[in-house]
Amino acid sequence: MTRTRVAFALLLATVLPGLSAQRRDAPRDPTPIVTTEHRIQELRAAIRQADHEYYNLGTPSRTDAQYDELMRELQRLEREFPDLVTHDSPTQRVGAPLQKGTSFATFAHLAPMGSIESLMTPQEAEEFVARARKLLELGDGDALRWACEPKFDGVSANLLYEDGRFVRGLSRGNGESGEDISNNLRTVRNLPLQLLGDGPFPARIEVRGEVIMSRSDFATLRDSEETSTEGTFRNARNTVAGTLKLMDPRTVKSRPLTFFAFAIGHVEGFEFGTHTQLREQLAAWGFQVAEPYAVADDMAAVHAFHDDLERRRDDLPFEMDGIVAKVDRLDSQQKLGRTSRTPRWALAYKFAPRIGTTKLIGIGCQVGRTGAITPVAHLEPIELAGVTVRNASLHNWALVAERDIREGDIVEVQRAGDVIPEVVRAFPERRGADSKPASPPVQCPSCKAALETEGKFVYCVNLECPDQLRGRIVHLAERRALDIEGLGPKQVEQLLAAGIVRGIEDVFTLADKKERALELERWGEKSFAKLITQIERAKTPQLARFLNAIGIRQVGEQTAKDLAAFFGSLDALAAAPKEQLTQIDGVGEEVASSVVAFFASPQNRKTLDLLRAAGVEVQTQTVDDKGPLLGRVFVFTGGLTTMSRDDAKEIVEKLGAKTAGSVSKKVTDVVAGADAGSKLEKAQSLGLRILDEQQFRQLVGLP
């Protein structure tokens, strides 16, 4: 037993006897209540600190099991002593939904929330700085320090704290007042409901910041879109905006939102000298602040910060569209003041645009591997951030109708990070005579089968649909599924067209059809032999990989890992009732229903039997929750020579660690292979533990 657990056990031994006696005796003696109140305060403080360490610092000092133990004890005590429940308790992060027909109340900001002047060119930025220097009467040799931060593409919020306690959270609104979205903001796990530390705290303070969603979290959410009836996730920012307007905080809690503090509005009883000091104090109070951060002494340094972030923007965990530079000294900010619209001491220096307008030539459709029929916009070619875009997503047919997007329209197209291009809106005022509405097909464009509507989505229900089959096999072979190198979209297309493969099970008997396969264009003995080697290796997949590979609706890579860790075997999962599935963190009613329906389908059961007959043996999976790497978070970057990065991830996960796709303060170890790039640079700047491939192998016990 660790020292932490020993201390925790001793503390329980001290408190619980008093509580048991208190429950037995009537009337209650006031002394145990005082003891209980003190224990509740201790638990809340411990949980707040643990949340800060996990969500903001990335250096958790408690295991998940220890954290859950604290939370369960707090929940139990608050149930027994409801008079001791407070709004800032960690148990109160999810409030009751608003009644139908009601709307958010509106409150005035204590200090107006203005916007910042947006600048697009280096010349505009230099002119802005020159004006600030002139107003401050600075000479050529006088330095003017600028605090530089990323300009996140999120949704602004204004948080009011009184004596360190979260009181209310407002949207930006019109800048003078905003909607009260407090209940939704309470669900954001890295947002402190009680400021950390012993104080003293400001009597009242408005903390301004941005609510955002990481690229990886948005990608996971977007990947569930085909099988979710919740609605369309257009991009990370719009998803955050829509989420914060939801009436039910329970749904908001299911979305992975993050709050970054970047400024203060009104403040009473506290003073700061510089923006840098303000950031440090906000971090000490438990807020996450924007990174990377730099203080620039001249315009050349501002340009360098801007250009570096623009170059690395796709490698960073959050979407950003520029930088914000503020005069660091707050007395200089006050002297500079503001125009009628914007401050004279802060600028938004934007990146090259990833949005533009073009003509929508036509609206086609495609069949996804889950059977979803989604509309696709065919565009006149447009250049966005160095990429020529000819096709873009329209997400679903309900969205096309809702936004009245028609063939022939002039439309706004956006390309954000690694997200496929999308049509944001149409311009009805520029609509010509050739514009015509589009409607969903009445039958599957691939197999001509009947379609069914579920929520905002239209599905082909024929599991033998050629386009579904093509998508399922391509997905099956992808790196994060069964990782069958050499079985890409072109090869799958050839095998299907020749009738060599008629179902996913046929992939695993491809060796028996060598003669027919070698008749295909560009198929040779060596490449075929390599492919068969890959297929044979894929016949013994780990359970998590297999679940991701077979294409259960609403089950992506992370959910597959969660299911595998909970059940351990395919048979156990296949027999699981819905009630058991919903016990897993992150598995809700819809996902559970989808899993049950998948294994209840006679056609799916037949496919699983055929896979077994073809030699596929899904491995049982165990996760060591007491492993030597428990509590550590790994990022892999660059090429590994002795194993794939996915294999390396599986190794550390079996040993109790977690893996991440990007470098942050939450990461403990970065494994750098050949040609490691910006992730390695960021890890070095954060002072993280960096391992080469040989050191990694030694760590996990490999020769």
C-alpha cells in the first residue's frame, strides 16, 4: 500500500467511526456535524487540487481510483447532510436542465467585453505598434514589451467570482450584457468553482477566457456524427457555441470542453502590475492559461512568435486563427485607453485565411461504411491555405435544408486543420436563376436499396451494399484498426470489382485466391506475399483494435478501448446487456443500444462466425490497473525502427499508462523516433521526459 493510501485509510479510520455513531444516535450531537463539515471541506479541496493537476498541469498526483474514492465519499456525505451542500462543490458540476419554453436569463457585465482589432498583414501590425509607441511618447531606444499568446478559435465567456467562489458565468453577448450560462460552464472540468489557495481573494473579479475543444476531441465527436441523432458537428468552434446554448447541462458535460483564462474585467481588492503577473496569478488560482506564451521586446519578436505559431498550427492541440499581443504593463494599457470599439493596447494578428467563397456546382452524395448517406458539395476549385479544394462536406440533408443551400449558390467554404473542407453557408442575396434546391435520394445511390431516416440522418440498411462494404474493408485495414499495410482503397476497389472479395471475411482467405489476385493490374508476387504476411498477422488482433475495425455504429477508437478494458473478451461483450454497458464511463444510452443491436443482428453474428472460420482469433485483453506505468501519459513522435507507433501505444497502455496525440503539460513522457519534429521541440520547451527508442524499449522491458 502506498503512503497516500495509508494516509487516506488512517483518515477514514478517524472520521468514519464518528459518522457511524452519528447515524445510530438520535438526536444528533452537533460535534460530529462539525467534524463532517470539516471532512467535506477537506474532500472538496483535495478534489479541486486533483482536477487542477490533471486538467491544467497534466501532473496528477492521484490515481483515477484514488480520485474516484474521494468523490464517492464526498457524494455520500453530501447525501447524508444535504444542508452542507454548496454550489461550488465538485459534485454540483451538473445542474438540472431548464424547463421547455424557458431561455437563459441576461445579466450585465461589470466591465464591458469589447473586441480586439484584427490585423492581417505585418505592415498593419507594425503600424498599430507605432501608434501605441507614439501615444506613450516612447523614443527609439525605449522598449515596449508585448505579451504574446495564441488567439484560440473558441467562444468567449465571462466568469464572476466573489471571495473566491464562482457565482455566475455569462456569454459575451453584445459586450454590455450576456446570457447566464452558469450551469453549463460548471460542467467544464478545468474551470475552478472555488479559486485555489488560501487567499485573500478579490471581493469580486471577472475572469475572461475562451471555451474551446481540442482537435482530437472534436475529431472523435465528429466521427460519431453518422450514427448520432444529436445533430451536426460542423467545426470545433461552432460545436462549442452550440453546446453552451444547450438547455440540459448533462449533455454539455458529455462534451470535452476546456476553459482558458486570458484576461480580467472588473476587479475589487486586488492589483496587478503586468499581464505576465496576471497570468501567473490566474494559474495559481487554478485556471489554465494559454500556451505557448512569450514576452516580446520589439516588433521583430512579435513577428517571430506569430510566424512560428502559424507554421506549427496544425501540430498544436487547439485550433487557432492568429495571435493576440498585449502591452505587458497594465499602467501603460490604462494610459493608452481604447477607441469607441477596441483597445489601443491589444491587437489580434491573424493567420492566413482558411475560408473563402466559390460556386457550388452540384450536390452529390456518398455512402459511408455505416450506411449513412451524406451530401457532398462539388465546387468550382478554390485555394484555401495552400490547398486546392474541389469537394466539401455538407454533413447531412437536414442541414442542407435548414441552411437553404442550393446547387448554383455562391457559398462560403472553410478548411480548418485536418478537418475536411466544409460548406459553412450560402449567400441567398447572390443567388442566380440557375440555383435549385437539393433533396435526399429516395434509394441508395450504390445498391438501390430502400433508405431509412434516423434523426437528421438517412441510412442504407443493406449491409451488403457495395459502398458500405468498400468503406468497411478500407476501415478494417487502417492503421488504427487491424493495420493491414498494402490493402488501401485502390486495392480494395480492385478486389471488389473482380469479385475476389465479397465480404470482410474474404480478406482473411485471400491467400487461397492468389492466382486470381495476381491477374489484377500492378499485383505482383512480392507485393502479394507481403500483403498475405500482413493479413496473417492481423488474424490475431487485440480486442480493442478488432472492435474499432468491425465498424459498430458509434464505437470509435477510444470507445473500443473502453469496452475492451471493461469486458476483456469478445464473447463477454457480445453477451452484455444494455444496463451493464452503460456502467462504463463514456458509454451512454445511444452507444449501448448500438452495441447491443450490433451483436443481436443475425447478419452480424454470421459475419463474426465467418471471420472465425477464416482464422481470425480475437485476443482477450487485460489492462493492468496497478501497472508500473500507471499515471503516466505518453506521446510518440517520429518514426520507430523496431515497432509501429500503434504497437508502442498498446504496450504502454497494457502497463497502465495513457497515450495522447499531442504534447501538453498533461504528458509525462515523449518517445522521439527518427525525424521527430515540432512535438519534440514543444516537449523540450516544457521540460518533459524525452526517451529515444532504445530507452523506451528498456523502460517497457524489451531487449
